[in-house]
Amino acid sequence: MKEQSAAQVDLEPFSGNPLDFAYSQSMFREAVEKKIDEPRGRLTRLIKYTSGEARELIKHFINDVPELGYQNAIAVLPKQYGDPLLASYRREIKEMTPIKAGDGAAFRRLFNFLIKCLTM
């Protein structure tokens, strides 16, 4: 009975924007965790209510033992998206173009970026 009521909830998928993480996490807990006791059901809904980079990060946990899969998925998301500043630095690093040999200006930009990260 609890599972049927949870299936009708319409949540926005979490796309990986760190600024939306706390809101999405809170809504998921309210709409799913309070209504679904079974870990596999929670995990399938967690995957359903994520998209893009966030979904790619957790979808492979469906292959784990149900209890571990959900625990692992729910633990990895805050590590990746729970700190908006750190997550924005991660995203910036992913979007950097490779530095070509002899490109001193690009190397200085990277060096300054790393200093900024280390002093935050």
C-alpha cells in the first residue's frame, strides 16, 4: 500500500546541479524514503528521479545487493553534489581543454585555478 502511494508522486529529476541538491534530496526523502521501505524500490526510484551526470553516477548500483546498492547510491550523491562550491570546481575541471605543450598562458591559468582551489 505504501509503495503504491509513492509511485504517484511527481518529483523533478535531479540533474547534477549542486545548487539543487539539498532541495532534491529533501523532496526525495519526503516523497519516497518515508513511503518505501524496500531498498530496491528506493534505488529504482532514485535512479528514476535523477538525470544526466547524476544518473550516470548511480545507475550501476542497481547491480549490487539491494541493501548495499541503495546505501552506496545515496552516499555517493552528497559526496559529489553536496558542496556547491566544490562541485562547481569539479565541473570547471571537467570542462577544461587539454593544455598543449608550450602553451604557457594555459598552464598559468591552470596553476592559478589550482591555487584558488587549494586556498578555499
